[in-house]
Amino acid sequence: MIMKTVGIIAEYNPFHNGHAYQLAKAKEITGADYCIVIMSGNFVQRGIPAMMDKSIRTRAALQNGADLVIELPVYYATGSAEYFASGAVALLDKLGVTDTICFGSECGNVQVLSDLASALLNESDEFKDTLRKQLKIGHSYPQARNNALAITSPHLTEHINVLQAPNNILGIEYLKALKKRNSSIVPYTITRAGAGYHTEALHTEYSSALAIRQSITLKQNLDFIKEQVPDCVFDLMKQAYQKTFPILPEDISTLLPYKLMLEQEKGFVEYLDIDNDFSDRINKFIASYTDYTSFCEQLKSKNMTYTRVARNLLHILLNIYQTDMETFCVDDYVYYARMLGFRKDATPLLSAIKENSSIPLFSKLADSEQYITSENGKKMLQKDIQANHIYALLVQQKFKQELQNEYKTQVIIE
């Protein structure tokens, strides 16, 4: 029998009904026998800690259609859309068994997204020159990019509005990554159902992860989100509630200023995506720091969104360096696949990966040394471990739990 495998890239922060729908639909439209999920660990792309730790989110995925969950290294999990997509797609590609990739989008048309991806990937000199001019006259980067694309690729003008939606943007980055790799993985997209990505109110059918997070933050119990998540996920949430979850952005408020003050004199340009202007801006406002959220608000500007500010601050906190990222990208992004969990009936998938993968697949950190031989690979994994220990510290401080050691973490089997 020929095995078919679909890949999904996700954060599941938290896992909700829309995610369960996507997992089922992805297998249906691709005809896949197995689904591999590449999932962010304990810190996510919005520049915040995950509301629930990666073990809970792994169980949620496995109980709702995923067959194997692999951790996305923190360098990519906390990176821009381009880094996030490039690292995750490289992981799926290097496993050697992924036939298709399926992602949600507001557009729902993979050909339109692919055409835009090609235009943005193969930036002409005319496009670059027009983009510079648009930025010079004061447009934000997204608007300048859209204007430049409309001017230099008039045949795509009717689709420029596609670039306004967050899931479309991420989907285009997945497609760019596939094209750059000349990957054989075939892309599929599912039209996003229910509430929009940025919608803050709960929806009757499929609420956004943002709306669910905000509701959990504001309420004193979980009853009001019971209809927003699968029953098994609600049970996982109840078991962890006020024990290890919820972890909120404000929970890193006391860690960050210490790090900023420690390095204030030398500045912050060594960290990923931080330039001199932003470094100077941090130093300008650090004396008025009160908490993480308000500091992000204080630092955002016309050309830098709140989310990008949050990511930059997280890069400082986690020691995510620009030079490391450049080295990893040149070195083809990833060096290993760390399993977070798998289903018992997915053993044929694991066997196929071990036979076809160009990178080692492992679950126990104690075994990693025999698999990861390159210095860059060791450096990447060490950063993952360090970030997860920082998250464990947040949990310990907030809920007075025993500090969890990443080396003792067991792979989850459902």
C-alpha cells in the first residue's frame, strides 16, 4: 500500500473547533492516511508565551486527528512569517514522507496565492526600486509592498487585497518556501471558516484563537468556552486550569526588564530583526517600563506593529541572535525533528520517516547527542531547551509548581 501523508503547520494556542475541522478536512481533501503537525513549542509567533504548554497542545492535536506532532525550533516559532514558514516547511520536506501540505486561508484559492508567492519570491529590480520609493514617501512596509506589486505586476492587481489577511500572508510564505526548495510537496488550502483571525468576540461556530485567549484571560472559569473547543480538549483544559495554565503575556513582565537593563549599554542590534532605531527606542523608554504589554504599546510605531515589537522583545529575552538565524538559513534551516507525541497506530509513519528522512527523528533529549553531530544543530537544540526551561520557570512562579526539567519530558503516546 502506498502511504499518503499531509503536513500541517500550527500553534494551537489554544486548540479549538476550527483546528479540529482543519485536521479532518485536510485528510479528506488530500486523501492522506497520516497527518504530521509541525507545532510551535512553548513560545509562539505573536511574541508571547503559549497560553498552554506544548504537552497539552500535543495531546489535543493527537486526540483530534494528528498522527505525529513535531516541535518547531524556537528560532522559527518566534520568527517573522517568512522565518516561521521557511523553518516549518524545511522540516516537513526533510522528513522525506510528506506528500501534501494543507493550510487555512481567507482566500481559499491556492492558485491565486501561488501567483502572488511567485511575484514576491522573484522580486524584479523594478519591484525593489518601486518598493524603496513607496517606503521613502512614508508608507508602512505592507502598504508599500502592495503598492509596488500593483505597479509592477498589474495582472495581479485584482488580488492585491488578498495580502491584507493574515492567514493568506502566511499561506503565501508557505508557498514561497516550497518554491525556494523546489519541493515536491503539493499545497492545498482550506477556506477559513467562522470568525476572522483578529476577531476578539466569541463566535457561534468557529471562534478565533485570539477571542478564546482573551475570554480565558478575562473570565474566572472555563465554562463559557466549552462550546468553542472539542470535548476532549475542554477536559485537558480543566485538568490543567490554574495548575499550569493559563500563562499570559504579562507573566514575562518581571523577567524582561532585568534582561533589558543588563544589556542596555551595549544595545540590542545583535538580536534577530532588531535595528539601531529600535534598539535606541528601547533605551529611550526603558526607564518608564511597567509591564510587558504596555511596553509593547509604547514601542510600536507606524512602521512597526505591536506583534513585531513583541517578537523583538522575545528575541532579546530568549537570546535569539541574528547571526545564528543567518547561519541556520544558509545551512538549510533544520538539523533534527524532535517528536512531541504520536498515535500508537502511526508506527508505519514513524518507520517510513526513519527510512526516508534526511534528518534524525528522536523523542528523548538524552538520545540527541548521538543523532545531532553538527555544532549548529547542537546550538539550535540548546536554544529550544533553554526556552522551554524559561517557560517552566513562568509556570513555577505563577502556580507554585515544581520546576519541570525538559530532559525528563516524555514523548506523548495516544
